[in-house]
Amino acid sequence: MRLPPPERLLLARLRGGIDRVDDGLIVLLAARRRLVRAVATLKPRAGVPPRDLPRERQVRLRTQTLARRLDLPALTAERLLDLAIVDACRQQGMAIDLDQGGPMAAPAMMAPIMPNLSAPQPIAPRLLRLLPPPRRLSPLLHLLPARWQHALLERAMARVLAAPLQEGALDFMRGRRLGIEVSDLRLGWVLELRDGRLCVGDGAAEASVRGSATDLLLLASRLEDADTLFFQRRLELTGDTELGLTARNMLERLPWESIPLGLRIALNRGARFARAARAAHRGEAV
């Protein structure tokens, strides 16, 4: 009797391990639901509101801290926690807006993960097709003086990356130059770390991330993860791969809640709008 090659045996064992972990996740979720049920009965007696926002913020902060310690992508941890919170709210007869963090009138059903109940109603594709694609806007953007572009970009980066800059998470950029290229807008910038802040420089980039305006916006808004975009070749990394991957991993671990709420909402809605407009031009369903 021929034995399977060692690789197949190892693959079967690893898949068996994944199956056991999946089973454990279901068991843990069922145990969490029982605890939530008990908490829901105690809240009125203790004078605690049905949705305790300070408690939820503590849970999110603890989850992100643990995710960073275990080198788990922040987006994966955030989505898993969002699923648990939505399920707990459904148990207690509440609805939740994960973007705004406030209670809403409870609908009959809720989206299973990452609902965006605060988003505006989708625009008809026929109207979106009337909008010019990003490449048509490129000549207009090039009329904007470079110093204005640089100032706007530096101000946006200072707001989005305030926490990592303060914590020293971007120290790997000291003396290095990272390029960002927006292919359809024909725009590009080289980023450097100077005096504790990211600035737009003039030298040649050691590594560059290249993609369309829509895909870069989807990455910035966390609507799509970097692995998917790079795997589908919608984003390209050239030059010093180690520098580019370090920057990408830092952005994936960036706590989403550290970004100002108004900016999060603007990124989310802007990315959804850009994705819908691109799909309308291509005749695709969003």
C-alpha cells in the first residue's frame, strides 16, 4: 500500500487544526451569547443603559491592543469584534450604527458584519455614469500648484497618522523615501519623515505603491484590505520591497478608532461613492 507523500499528510494535519480552531470560535461565540443574555437581564436592575458606550470603547481598545501584540491585522480584529457587537445588540433588541457609535431604531434584521447604516442611499448608476472618471479630472488637478498639493497631503497625513507618529511607529521612515503613485490621476509624491512628521520630498523614491485613486481610497477607508488589493494586482509595490511591506503592515495595524470620527466618515462615504461610480462606468453591480 502506497503512503501519501509527507506534504499531503502535513496538509491534512494543518487543515484538521484549522477545523478545530473554527469549532472553537463557534463554541466561544455561543458562550459569549449566554453571557450577553445574563448581562441584559442585570443591566436594568443595575441602572445601566442597554448600550454602554464607554464599556464598548474599552472593549475595542483592549481588542486592538491584543491584536497588535499577537501581530493580528487590525482590520481582522475589528471586523470580528463588530460581528460580536452586532450579534449582542440583536440579542437585546437594539440596532447599532458602528460608524457613528449611537443607538438607532431597531430594524427587523441587521447586516451580519460591518453594516453602514449611516451611509446615504445609493445613487442610480445612470446618474453616476454622467460623472467623469478620475482620468478625465487629471488635467484639472495638474493646474493646482504643487505646493498646495503637498500642503493638503501633509495636513491629511498629520491627522490620520497622529497616533503612530507620536508613538514612534513611523521611525522606520527616517532617512527613507516612500513613493505614492495615483495612476489614473497621473499624480505622485515621495514621502519622508522630517522632524517627527511626514513631509513631501523631492528625491527619488526607494519604494513605491501604485494604484488607482479609487483603490487607494478603498485601502485608506478600510473597505478593502491590502492583501486583497495587492493579490488582485490593483495595487503594485515596486522598489525596496522590505520598506514597502513595512509601511503596509504599519498601516494595517493602525487603530481605526484613533482617526478622527469626521475623517473616518468622510473616507468611508467617499470610498463607497468612488467604488459605485467606477462600477457604473464599467456596467458592473456594486
